[in-house]
Amino acid sequence: MLDVALRPETPEDVPLLRELYVSTRAEEMAAVPWDADGKDAFLRMQFELQTTHYQRAYPDAAFQIVAVEGRPAGRLYVHRGEKDIHILDVSLLPPYRRRGIGTALLRALLDEARGSGRSVSLYVERHNAASCLYERLGFRPVADDGVYLRLEWRRTMSAELTIPDAAHTTHAASARKASNRVAGTAGA
């Protein structure tokens, strides 16, 4: 069983967050014919713009670091509204991907939404590999702007499409525990 915890982001996390952001764009950048300095400058600018946007558009969101076994492994940004829990970003460093951690974090948010009668929404690039995960968890497309799909989960839209397994139970309980510990600091 992995120990997954959430903690509030701090200014000291910026190097980690930049590394994480770069890792999420690696495949895309591999196809661009720029030199390393050009790619680095572009990614720094994009990281700063994204960070500024999230902080200004969602000042009361929970900006959290995902820690696995005590080590920073990713980020989870969530805005909890009255009727909707909006996932701004969930991303993990490459060594932590495909280990059930993201699934556990998402299931904990779905459990929170289920308990509070809210929906859960997020935007995803059309060809993002995580789209299959979102679909498996019961998210459905509700809007399409050409590049991004807005996906939504509602209790009535997804009639428990997945059966919990031992890994889900273990990871979800850990993620739920972490989410509950931090939720008080996020104003949720």
C-alpha cells in the first residue's frame, strides 16, 4: 500500500512544479524543432502564465502537492464550488504515473462529490492519454472547444461503472484520508 498524502503548495515547491509541468509537455516538445534553450524558454513562459492564470481565476482553490511515501510526486489543483468540484490540474511526475495514484485521487474527489451532491468537472486535451481513465471513472463530455473537452461526472451520469478492487480500496482510502486532512485548509 502506498502512502499518498496531500499538502498545501508553498513557494519552495516552484522548482518541483516547473519540473512537473515540463514533464507533462515532454512528448509535445519532442516534436518541436527548437533547440533546448528555445524549448526551455517557452516552457518557463507557459508555466508562469498557467500559474498566474490559476491563481487569479481561482484564488480560493486548493493548490496541493501530492506526496507518495513522503516524497513530492505531483500536484492536485481543485476549486470547490457550491455545485461543482472543478479539477484544474492533476499531474504526477513520470515515476509515479500508471501506479493507481491518480485514480485514487480522482476517486476520492468523486466520493466527496457524491457525499455533497456536487458534480465534478475538468478540461482535458482531446488526445490526452488520461481520457480513458476519466471515461472509466464515469466522466462524460459536455462541451468541446476543438482542442479541449470539458468532462463532467454526475452521480446520475455515471451509475457506478467500476467495481472497487483491492488496489482501489487501499489507494482511495489513503487519498481520501489525505484529502480530508487538507480540506480544512482549502476552505472546503
